[in-house]
Amino acid sequence: MEKSIPEMYGSLVFNDSVMKEKLPKDVYRKLHKTSKYGASLDLDVANTVAAAMKNWAVEHGATHFTHWFQPMTGVTAEKHDSFISPRSNGEVIMEFSGKELVKGEPDASSFPSGGLRATFEARGYTAWDPSSPAFIKDGTLYIPTAFCSYSGEALDKKTPLLRSMEALNEQAVKVLHLLGYDDVTHIDTTIGSEQEYFLIDKDLYKKRKDLLLTGRTLIGAPAPKGQEMEDHYFGVLKPKVSEYMHDLDEELWKLGVPAKTKHNEVAPAQHELAPVFETANVAVDHNQLTMEMMKKVADKHHYACLLHEKPFAGVNGSGKHDNWSIVTNTKMNLLDPGSDPYHNKTFLIFLLATISAVDNYQDLLRISVASAGNDHRLGANEAPPAVVSIFVGDELAKVLDAIDHEASMEKTEKTEMSIGAAVLPNFVKDPTDRNRTSPFAFTGNKFEFRMPGSSLSVADPNIILNTAVASSLEDIYDALKDVPAEELDQEVYKLLKKMLDDHKRILFNGNGYTDAWLEEAKKRGLFNLKSLPDALPQFKAEKNVDLFTKYHIFTESEIDSRYEIKLENYSKTIHIEALTMIDMVKRDFTPALFKYMKAVESELLDKKALLGSVSGYDLRVLKELDACSNAIDEGLAKLEADVKKAEGETDSLAQAEFYHDVILKDMDELRVPVDTAEAKLPSEALPYPTYDQLLFSL
Ligand code: ADP
Ligand code: MG
């Protein structure tokens, strides 16, 4: 019989309830302390945990274990070792020690390090992260780990995320104690990351070099239909797609990933999955698993899952909304305004801490989501602009206005909503409407950062967010710590007003897609960092280096390394795209074009022999195709010459700028005659599937 969902959920996870059952009480308690509060772990405890984990894993069919980590490639890495340990009598036993659980030593030399590690220092370490549960996948026990170099520098995304969570914890608890919450000992950042993706037919996918090698289409005439009918968003799920989603949910549930919502997205063939939010660190691991499972389950269903931010020109790309909040160990959501936000000091302090953090570190937030793929979305009227701003909605805007004008404010009553048909239930109206165009929106009891791209590790934006808010909270603490208790209320509102004065330029409730806003943002002195090479130099701005080093998120050499890796990754991505485009145009498209032109030409010659002269449609087609072919020739020559120049550039920033300013433009220009010609070719003459086949065949 099939398992029920509660039985299936987390069945492959060494989670809290399994640990409680399998571990001696004192060991469980010590481990719990480590995973919740970062206490260090002694080897005895590790040994006991390792043995229990191994027994449990073997019972569930596992033969191997792996330290699972998140190098700066943005995807995960793993190396599998079996549990077997041969004995002298020729038999084997299954063994797993505390040492093996706690520490691994993968060769680090083939992962990006941005110059942190010389090749002769190839050694890297992985260290068990007990705050994210181990799980079984494909017969292997996966142990979430952090990854660092021989000299202790972080080479991954998890380490700085954990550091940022600790920084935020320390500052938030200090402020909460000041406000009288003596029972708060710990806070957690919570994250729910909505994940968008495309599904296309696997056979069609395999026929396109650009999709295979770069994840996006580099050429292709638009389909006669795009997303203009608005009939796909939330539309009925097609049965086959629905089966895929069902299967995906089940695989994720087994791994303890709380997949919750699924629906069709705006573009044809585009969909979304949203989980229930979790502690940041676990949510990040689970988002990585989600992306991996999306691809794996797709393969089983004869689909290809595209996680690229802009797989198709002319229809929406894919993002990953990062919903973020802070919750205390006493289960208080610090961004919950409650029924009377104006009088909710705690909420207002955390709200303004976030607002000022976003204003102070707009540039870092922008950088955290910058990639060659995501740069195609931001500012393209389908995703937020590259300018970071905050939407708080009408109700909070009124509250902030009152604070700003030192006016008092009555509690606002909730509005009952009646739709006017007696059979429909009335319900309480949400305090704010939505604003889809805002990069950073308050959505009821959390903020939603909408700039991240679909393939990004959500660790990146959350490292910045946590650290920036920690810094604001420390300023708040410093401003209030010596205030006598009876004056605290008054001083809080004074401080809130001052923070608002300093940072209200970041608040914007209007339409973020308009040019008027970009003008206005410029007047307000907000950053508009349009591309990765535009944005990245800010990573090393003094204020940002100060922030990172003060809160021990990155050392200066870790900052340098991440800067180099981002630039390198950007340039390499566009380099591969350019080479792929050249290859496809030269070896796939133009031969097809010539073949078709030849057919038209011989038809014309036959016609001429018969009629003495030719004119009309077929002649015009040939002439137009000939013009395209000449333009393709020119475009190819320019792109090829410029790629050579790009390859020769030795300065990493100058190189990235060249890829942005010259190569991307060359590619756009070359695409025009290719797409124009494609639209005139019969489908069967084309060597690869077209946009209408890719987007509308499921
Ligand atoms: P939306 O507001 O986008 O329609 P939801 O309210 O369903 O959607 O939430 C979207 C995402 O936000 C979900 O992944 C959800 O779990 C997450 N979320 C909700 N509350 C919080 C919170 N307090 N902290 C972090 N994420 C949250
Ligand atoms: Mg959302």
C-alpha cells in the first residue's frame, strides 16, 4: 500500500524526531545545543551520532555517505565514500566514525577560489553543519557541510550565511533585551523562496546546442503567440505537467522539503513552486535540493527543466522571490505588525532596521543578485528594475508618515470585504495591495526580495540582508542602551523619526517599471547599477568592506576572492554563449539557410527557363534571404574578432565590461538577421526546434 503523506514526509531525513529516538538522551541534548546555539561538539558525541546515523542510513538502504557542500559555482558538490571497512578475514563491516562525520577533505583545487588558494595548497576541508539535517538520496547519506580552504577561508556559500545569521542573532537579541523581552535567547532568520522554472520537451531540448550548453536560447524567431493573452498564469495545469508536479512534490516531501504551492506562471511553459518557510540555512539547502529535484524529476517525465533566468527572448524570465523575516525562540515574528502597528514598538524597530539596512546597502543587495543570466531580467519590465527600493503599502505608509510628523495615530480598523453576492463569505481585507514592480516589498508579515534570479543560490542575498540588518540593529542598540526605562518609549519614536528622515528616499510605493521612477531615483541618489560589471566595483567600497569585516562575514581576502569569482564567472558565461552562438549559426543555421536558398534559386531558374523572366514572391524571398545572409556574414566576422579581443584582455573587470559592452551587443546584432531569416524558412528546413515548438508543445 502507498504511504500516506505524513508517513512519507521526511522519511529519508535524519531529522529531530529520528535523532530523539535513536540517540541517548544526553547525546541528543548536546547535539541540539550545538545545532541551535552553535556550542562546539566533542568527539564522543560525534562518534555516537555517526554510529546512529550510519545504522539508520543502512536500514534505509544507503551504502555510501557524502559531505555535501556549496562551492562558489552556485551549485552543490559531493564525493561519495562507501561505509565498507574490510576486515583481515576478508569480510567487510559497515563503519562510519565521528571524525568522518565531522570533517572531510575534498581536493579543493578544482573549485573556484578567486585566488585564495594556490594549486600547491589543494587541500580543502568540509565541516559538518549539524543545523541542517542529513538525508538519503539515491542510496547515499548526504551530510550538509561547510567548505573552507586549508588556511580556513570560506570557499562556499554556507559559511558566510551561517556567519551572517549569527551576527543578526547577536544584535537582535541585544535589542530585544533592551525592549524587555528577557525570555528571548535566540532569533532565527526565516526564508521561503518561491522558485520559477520552465518545462520543455526533452527531445526538443536536446536538439538545441544553445539550451544544452548555455541554458538559454541564443537565436530563435518569436512564436506567433507569446504571453499576451494572459491565459497561462494560474491556468489549469495540463495533466502531464500536473503529474510531474505531483511526483516532484513527493520526492521533495520525502527529503523533508516542505513544498507547498504550485501553479502556472506568466510565460507559456513557465511554472512556480513555493515551499513553506524555514530557518535560513535549512531553506537554502532545501532550495538547492528543490532545483536539483526539478531537473531530475523532469528527466523522468521526458521533460527538460530550465532554471536559467532568461531562456527565451520576448517572454518573461524566471526569478526566485526571497521571502524573509525574523522569528524569536518564543515564536514571535518580529515583522508582524499586529493589529496596531503604530503602537507596536518592536515591529517598528525591526521595520526601520530593515529599511535603513536596505538603503545603506542597496549596492550590495544588487550585487548579490548580479549574474550574466539575471542581468537580462532586471529592468526589462518583467522583473524589478536594477534600482533597489522598498514598497511598504498604504497602511504602513500612513504609520510611517505619522512617525515622521510626530503625530499620534489611532488604531486602524480592519475593513470587511463584501463582494456583494450573498452566497459568498465576507472576509477581512489585506492591509495593503500588492505591488509586483517593487524589488523589495513588505507583504504582510515579511519582506519579499524579488530581484534574485531563478538559478541563484538564495544564500547570496540573505548573507547581505542579515548582515546589513545586524548592523542597523547595533546602531539602534547603541542609540538606546543608556536611555532610562521611563524615557524609552519617547526615545524610540525619536530614533525612528531620525532613521526615517535618513532613509525615506528608499521608500517608493509607485510603479517601478516607469522611466519617471528611474529619473526620480536618480534625484534621490539611489544606485542604478545596470549590469554585473557596473555593480561589482561597489563590492569593495570602503563602507562595504567595513561591514563585512566588522561582522566577520568575509575577511578582506575572502572579499577579493568573491569579487574575482563573480567577474570570472560572468565573463566565462558570456564567452561560452558567444562561442555557442557562432557554432550554431555557422554549422547549423547557415547550412540550412543556404540549402533553402539553393532550392528557391533552382526553382527560379526553372521558372526563368520556362517563362523567360522571373519576378514576384519567390524572387523577393531569395533577395531577402540573401540580404540576411550578408548581414549574418558581417555579424559573425565582428563577433569572432571581438571574442578574440575579449580573450586577450587580462584585467578581470575590464574583461567583464568588454563582454557586457561589446560581446553582448554583437550577439544581439547577429541575432537580428538570423531570426529574420529563420522566420522565412519552412519549419522542416530548420536544424533545430523553433520557439513555438519549444513553448507550446507540452
Ligand atoms: P505571496 O505573498 O507571495 O502570495 P505567501 O504568503 O504564500 O505568498 O508566501 C510566499 C512565500 O513566503 C512562501 O514560501 C511562504 O512560506 C513564505 N513566508 C510566509 N511567511 C514567512 C515568514 N514569516 N518568513 C519567511 N517567509 C515566509
Ligand atoms: Mg510572492
